[in-house]
Amino acid sequence: MAESLIDVPKIMAKKGLTFPFYLKLGLAISLLSVSVAGASISWIYTRTQGAILADLSEELKAIGTKEAASFTPEDIKAISQISNQVAKASVPTDHKILLEEKIAAGGFKSQIAADGLKSQAERTKIVNLKIYQIIAQKLGDITNRTRRDNSSDVFIWSSYLVTTAPNSSDRKILRVLAEDGEYRYATSTSKSNRWIGYYYTPGSVSLAPAFDGVAQSDSTFYANQWSSFITAGIPIKDASGKVIAVMGLDMDVRSIAKQLEGLKYTYLHVIVGSLLFSLLVAFILAQWLVRPIIKLYEGAQKVRDRNFDTVVEIKSNDELELLAETFNSMVAEMGSYTRTLEDRVTERTRQLNEAKQALELDLEKGQKLQRDFLPEPLLKLPNWEIAAVFEPAKTVAGDFYDVFMLPGNYVGLVIADVCDKGVGAAMFMGLFRSFIRVFSGQICLDKLALTPRNTTENCLTKAPEENQLEQTYGLGAVEITNNYIVKEHGETGMFATMFFGILNPDTGLMTYINGGHEPLIVANAGVIKQTLAPTGPAVGMIPNAKFKIGTLQLEPGDSLIGYTDGVTEARSPTGEFFSYKRLVSLITQSFSSPCKLLEQIKTDVVAHTDSAPQFDDITMLAVQWNTPID
């Protein structure tokens, strides 16, 4: 127990719990016990008060019944005469209006009264009647006989006669006929007859029902500005049995009311004391009850820290002990499963690392192989300068460019973009590159069955010069490559946009096919002279596609710039494209060499993408015919 008193609050405070479970449990136990105690004490208090008041009420009713029997026929007659005199002396105003005026003026809080006589002289006249004095004295005798002694604190405070007010069928308003006033005991502080003829609403609930002919008495006390009372209403009947008045007996229970009030506060003090004591006991008990839960919590914390050797020991011979045994069994199984899983993860991780290393090695080989496909170094020609940029988005790429010599001292220029990225695109890039190289030199391979000579002649839009026709033969490689890819690999959906041009470096004449590729740009001295739009579809998409051959006459100083969509569609971190417009703005700036132009474009693209990942391969190829120096 001592250990739990020390450890539980510290553990809860350490975890930052401002209203932990043991406090809630203690508070619940305390509130439950106090609620039961409070309900019990309230019931005892109510029963005690009811019993005391019931005894007094029965005693008061018995006294009233006995005294009412002492009224003689002459007394009954006198009461009737007094009632008539009071009625004659009353004002004609409705008694209800009098009471409403009294209420508006701030009358008694518990009993509203209003004078119903015409004047005080009328009241004095009635009081001085012999019949009134007889009845008043009789009422005074009743008051004085029931008073035990001068020191008694439970006694009849006053005796009086009332009748119902005119037009008050509900008996809520009564009228005073007579009272014991001047005949009360010597120590009475009120000996006047001031209430004769008054209308009032009684505080007692026993007076009105007594007009039905049965004696009544209050079961609870009521209070007004003078004291606390219980009242008995005793019917006074004439010879025919008709109730002509009700005798009211007010018993002063102020002392008992004070005692009951004191008893109530005593009970409240007991409840508060019980609450404090029960809180202390409940919190101690709650800490003891919560101790096994704390042990389970500490064990769970250790398991969370991967200590699967944790064992929680609880010896309470209840459900918490069973819970601890289940917890220990679960932790043991979890530890075994976790160790097995860790061993499997370790082995699988080793295998994945080995596979990753092998894949990375293969990709490095593929990257090197792909780099070997690119012409390095670039072809050097007198009065011509060629430059290229190649930045793959992944280890290997689908973009490529090529520059190679063809029979007849022609130069083949290729820039292409295979759809998709990565390994698949890289494999098709090698296939496209090889086919273009092999079949563009077909005019020298006489033993091959393929005859691009016929193919290219069908593509020309006008009859070429003899030297031009020879220059177009190599372009037939595009149609051969297209038909092969569609037939043999059409199910893969792979294709390439491609520009293939054959340049006569001596004359600057170029014949070309643009298979769905970005338009190449011809510029000179910062001015865009021409763009080479597509002359056919992408290569590898449509069976037996036809590709028109275009011609271009370059002049000294002209530059031909080719690029893939990885340049214009490079995105910034906010998703903004680099754009064709921005590319053109760089090309139209003054540049001394194609190499410097491509480096500037590359620098701007890198700055534009900033921290955004590279989405597509970036490839550029530029050729410039320099003016010979004499």
C-alpha cells in the first residue's frame, strides 16, 4: 500500500496525465459513497421532521376538536350575529380588489391581507359588543389553557374565527370574525383586535378544507413575518350541522423549526465530513486497485521499446491476474514472431541489396553501352562546327543523337526521342540507331535484298538533280526502320520521333526526313530563317507509312539546331514549362559557336527546373557552317 501511494502519482505526473484513472476511480467511489450517505441522511431528516410535525399536528387537531365541542348553542348564535355585524360594517368594494391593491402596495409576502371594514370605529363598535367579548374570551381561554407554561416554546400562539369572503367560492380568501386578542396570556406581545373584518389569503392549507365539516391540521409548517406555525382548522357547526365558521388554532413551532434547521446543517456537516473522509479513503483504495494496471502499463512500455523478455507479475487472484498472464503469453509470442520476422527481413534485405547491386551494375553497363552508341568525339569537318548535349532523366535514356560519314562524302545527322524513358526506351534507342546507320549506307551493300533507292525516289516531291538523288538514297533507312518496328515490335507500342538529315558539307545542301520530331531551327546572326517541320509521322507507329523528303540549302554562317521535347517541356518546381518561346529567345541572342549556345540553353534549363526532378531526357544537336578564312 505504501509503495502504491508513492509510485502511482509519480508515474502519472511523469507521463503528463493531469486527471489519471486512479483519481477518476477514487472520485467515483467517493461520490458514490457520499451520494448514498447523503440520500440516507436526507431520508432520515425528512422522516424525523415528518414524524415530529405529524405528532404536533395530531395533538393540535385533537385540542381544537375538544375545544370546539365546548361551544354552546348560545355561543353558536353569538358567532352568527358577529358574522352579520361584520358583513354590515364591511365596505361594498369587492374584497378581491382590496387584496390586489394591497399586493400592488407591497403587502405581506406569505399572506396578503386587506381591511374590509368601513372604518376603525366600526371595528371598535363590534369589539365592544357583549356577544363579541364572550366569544373573544372563550378563544382566549382556549389559547391560555393549551399553553403549558410561560417558558414553553411549543404552544398555541393565537385562536380565531374565520369565514369565507363573499363571492369566494374557491375559499382562497377568508374573512376574520373574531380573535383572542386582549384575552391572551399575560406575556403575549399582541393583545389587540386589529384583524376583525380583514380579508386575507391564509398561509395554512388546513383552513379552507375545514369548511367541508372535517377538522384539518397542517403536516408541514409555514412561516410569516411573526414566526413559524402549523395551523389546525376546526369547523364550528350550528344545530343543523351547517358550518358557520372555522376556528383556527396557530401553534408556534419556531423553536422546533430552528432545531430542525440546526439538524439539517448538522447533517450537511456530516455529509461534507463524509465526503472529505471518503475522498481520502477512496483515493488510497483507488491507488491500490490501479497498481496492477500501472504494472501492465510499465510492461507495455518495455514491449514498445522492443524488450520482448518483459514479464508482468500480478498476484491478485482476480481478472487482472488473468490479464497479466495473457499479456505475458502475448508478449512471448510477439517476441518469437518478431525475431523470426527480423531474420526474414534481414535475409530478404541482403537478397534485395545483392539484386540491387547487380541491377546497378547492369545499368552502369547499359549506360556505358548507350554512351558508346553516341559519337565520341564528334565528327570534325573543315569549315563546319558540330556540338551536342545529352542529359538523360534516368541512368539510361530513350533520346539519342548521331553524326556519321556516309558514302559519297556525305554526313548523316540524327536526333531522336524514343517514347517513354528508362531501360525499355534505351533498348529501342539502340535498335533505332543501328538500323539508321546500317540502312542509310545501303547503296554500298549490293548483296542486300533491301533497295532504299526505290523507296527514296517514291518519296520525292519533284524530280531531283542527279547529285541530289544520290544524296537521298540513305533516307530510305527511315521507312525500312519504321516497317520493321511496326511488324516485329508493334505490340510493345514503342516508337520514336526522329530527324534524319544527310548533309553535303561542300555545298551546304541537306536532304532530310522529319518523322514527327520537334521542328529544327535554322538561324543566322540572331535571326530565325526557317524551321523544319515534320514531313511524316513518328517512326514505328504506322505500317507502310510514307515520309516526304525535304531539302534545305544552308548558307555560310547558318546554324541548324535540333532538340527534344525534354528541353521545351522542362518544368519548374511550380509546374511551369521552359517553353519553345524561351528557347527561341536564347537562339536569337548573339553566340560565337554552337557549343556555347547549347551550354547556355542547358544552363538556363537547369536554373528553370531548380529543385524539381528532371522529368524527361534532354538532348540537343547543333551544326554551324562557318565562313572560310582567306
